[in-house]
Amino acid sequence: MPAVRIKDHWREQRLFDQRSLLCAAIMAVATVGLIVRLFVLQVSRHEYYADLSQGNRVRNEPIPAARGLILDRHGEVIAGNQPAYQLELVPEEVPDLQQTLTRLVQFDLIRAEDVDELERTIDSSRSFDSVPIRLRMSDEDIARFAVRRFEFPGLDIKTRQTRWYPNGELAVHALGYVGAISEQDLKHIDRAAYAGTSLMGKLGVESAYERELHGTNGFREVLVNAQGRSVERQGAFVPNLRTRAPGAGEDLLLSIDLKVQRTAEAALAGHRGAVVALDPNNGDVIALVSLPGFDPTMFGRGITAGEYGILQNDIDRPLFNRALRGTYPPGSTVKPVIALAGLTYHVVDPLAHRHCAGSFHLPGSSFIYREYHNEHHGAVDLDDAIARSCDVYFYGLANEIGVDRMSTFMGPFGFGKPTGIDIGGEKAGILPSRGWKKEAFSRPQDRVWFPGETVSFGIGQGYLTVTPIELAHYASIIAMRGRIWRPRVVAAYRDPRTGELHRIAPLSDGEVPGVAAEDWQRVVHGMIGVTQRGTAAAIGAHALYTFAGKTGTAQVFTVARTEKYNAKLISERLRDHSWFIAFAPADQPRIALAVLEENGGAGASAAAPIARKVLDAYLLGADGKLKPQT
């Protein structure tokens, strides 16, 4: 017979009571926790969560800082700002980005070729950032968008400042330009600092001094409704909206003299080339010209692919900065430093005469090195060899000095290395030597230095190349008898709030070692002879100041030994480059320069007249008289 289980009512009652107490305790703890949480939310941290709730209805709008002005040394504006309207997009407020951009193209508000780049930029931006998608809208563009504004949630027209270049192409390769912030730019800039900003410096001063010019953005809080539109209030809620004013970027005072810059560009107009003028006393860049140039405004308003293609494919390369990056053989402009090397190493008697019969050959060699245009100078000493630019004299002198001593001596004059100019983008020329050639070539037979290469080196041909700024820097070192100042374009900052000017101290790079004072003077005297009785006597005539110079003619291609060079029979782009270096006044130099005219022919006929105009523009006053030393 199976066992019968008797129900224990008291035991069940106790279990029920225990469970009821446990549930009551849990409910009591939960109730207390809820009360505590409500106290924290509504009492102890009321202000904190009130601010957060306000943030759901209040939007921070950046107030971009005014970009700093760029002025020349006399205070003339080179780059300023103008108000402009631009179309901006907030990604998180746009329901369908692809469709929105397509419709903007249909209404001719953006270009079809820009859509891919815009999509990448928008994808790289934060969802709440206002991204510029069209710069510098015309009145017609604004009207066309305004009547369809309701069709484009998340888009609005904003008033911004844009860059203004009142002189167009003038000094563009020194100044640089600003352009739209690209996808690549977003990877290395502080996005918060550039919120609401559509442009940043790309080249030249605009790029090198971007941090100083940019300034500090401000912000304002704006009450918005669910559609993102700004409103004055929402119901009874009146927010406490904050505003912080932006801090304008610093103004930059350049060392460039726009009067001299205009003169140099006008003198070189219609040709390819460069002019670099320096103050040899401190390294200030007085003029920096590279022609042809381009209008920087195109980049500020948003350059089209077609416009950029035209600039990029132009055979004259207007985007290329010849002054800082163009490398050319210097021709006879190096003869003064070769003469200094000969004097310093005591391998030449400056008063001894050497005979120039128009040709030179190395001992034991039948190869003939000829004078330019087959000239015959007769008996010449060092002074006359510089003044009349006698190749034969310097063929022999270079051979006596040797390539390694020439290379070592020329290094402190800035050959073969960047000058260190403050705007960047500079390329160094080549200062050859035996060691350099071993590193530069891979085939053993190409790594051998030949005596004939030393001879060519002595007149600025062969492997030796320079940039125009290197040659201007070299001229300034001779002008100062060995003292070296690093070139710089920016001379001072100006606080936009107080107007206080902060000068930048010039940077010295020391002195050329080991050259005697009398040797400096001998070479300078020979360079004065260039402009008084030598190759550039025509442009030195009637000058109100004494100036030293040196012409240079650099071969673009080698003429066969059996042929004569005839510029009229060859392509214009194969003709010789024309060089001229100078400094003035010769005894107390205030300006040193280098002029290059590509394929211009003889330095005396092409580059030298340009140099004379630049020197006059800087040294002479409006009355045509020599300005006093300041």
C-alpha cells in the first residue's frame, strides 16, 4: 500500500511569508534607488542635466577668425579679406546626401566634376560640422538656391570672409595662395580650430605662416527647432545663449618692396625667368619674381578641373616657382668665386697676365675649349679676366685649383644646398666633386671624374647647377665680403588688436672662412669693372651709383666641336640662358640680386638691363636721385 503525504500548511505559510518579505525588501530598495536617482537628476545635478537638455535644442555655430593681412614693407596690402557667401552642408541633417548633391548639380549650384571630391570631404568630416560645398556664390546663385531652400534640409548660405589679392599675379610665388581644405588636409589639421573655415594656405607665405595667419575661432550658441532652423524661443523656454568672439590672425609685414617687385615683373614680362633681390645686410627678400605666374584668386574661389588642367599643362609652367626650384647652370657668374678660390689657395698671381687666343686645351689633350663667340682677349690679368669674362683664363685657373678644392671653397657661399628661406619649397642646386660623382652614378665608368669636367666647372657649366635664389644669396655674400645672412620674406608680425609690431631678428649663418680682405677687394674691383668697362658696360653707363656685377651665359645644349653656336638657327627653347648678378652701391651695398631669363641669350643683352631697372627702382627716389642710406 503506497505512502500518503500529509500537507504541512504551517510550513507553506512560513515559505510564503519569507518570499513576500524578500519581494518587499527588493521593492523597497528599488524604490529608494529610484528616489535617490530622481534626487540626483532633479536636485543635486540639476544644472548639469539642464545644460545637456539645452544642448539638444541649442547648436554651437563656429565664428571663423578673420585671416591675418599680408603687407609689403611699406604697409601696402598684398593679401586681404572680403565678405562672401558660401553654401554649407551639415551631414547629419541631410537625409540623402547623394540625391542632394545630384539636385545641386541640376540647379547649377555645384559642378558635376566636384561631386566625388565633395563626397570624400564630407565623409571625412564630423557629422555635425558645417562643410562648405560652394565658395563665393554670386547673387544669381543665392537667388536660385533661396527659392528652393525648403527642398534642401541641412543646407544653408553662410556669410564668410574669403581671401582677396588686390594685385592679382604680382609676387604670387612668394605669397602663395589659399585653397579649399581637402580630404588630405583634414587628416593633419585640428578640425575644431578650422570649424566653419573653408580655406587654408597652400604655398608660399600663406602656407609657411598658416598658424600665425589663421587666428582663433569663436562660437555662438543658436536655438534651433527640430528641422535645424534657428528660432528665438521654444515655448516658455528662454535659453541662456553664450557667444565667444574670434581672435583674428596676426598680420604679416613682408620684406618685399612692391615697387621693386612691380618693376622686376614688368621688366621680365613676356619671358620665362626669375629675379631675386636681397638686402645683403640682413637677408631681407626685396623682390622674388618667377614668371610666368598665375592669379591666386582662382584657388580661393574654387578652381575648376579645367582651369587647373590648363595651368598644369601649360608648356611655360606658370605653377612652377623658378626662383626657388628652377635649377640651371650658372655660367660665368661663378667666375668671381673661382677667382677668390685661386687667390685664397695662392695658385694665381692677380697681376700676372695670361694670353687668351680664344681657345684652351689641357696638357696632353687635343680637345679644344673655346671662348664664348670665339672671342680673343689677348693678355689679361685677374681683374681684366673678371671684367671681360675671359673663359680661357678661368679654364686654366680651374684646372690649377682642382675640382675638390673648388667644391670645398664654394660650399660656404651657399652652392649645392638650400639657403633656408622661410617660405619653404626650396630646391638645392648641385655642387659637384669627385665624391659627389661617385654617389650620383651607378656605373663604374660614369663615376670617374675627368679633367675636362674640372675645366667646364670653372666657367659654370657641366654638373654645376644653381637656383636663382642661391645665386642671389651668393651675390649678397660677396657684397658683404663674406658675411652670411639667411634669406627671409617675413620681417615682422603685427598684433591686429593693439597694432603693436613685433620685428623678427635676422638670422646670421656666420662668415666665409679664410679669405683675406685684400682678396675680397680685388674680386669686387673686377666686378665693378664688369659694369664700367667690361661685358655689362652698356647697362652701367650713367648710373648714379657704382655697382658690381657679373654676366653669365649658360648653355642649354652642347654644340658640336665642328659647329658654331647660332641662336637664329635653333629652337628658342634650346638657346642659352641669360644670367646677371649684381650688388649696389659697391662700397656700401644695400641690394644684391640675381636675374635669370630662360633662353634669353647673352647675359649682357637680356638679364643685365632687367637688373639695372631693379637697382634703379630700389636705390633712386621719385626725383631720380640716389636715396640716402637709412
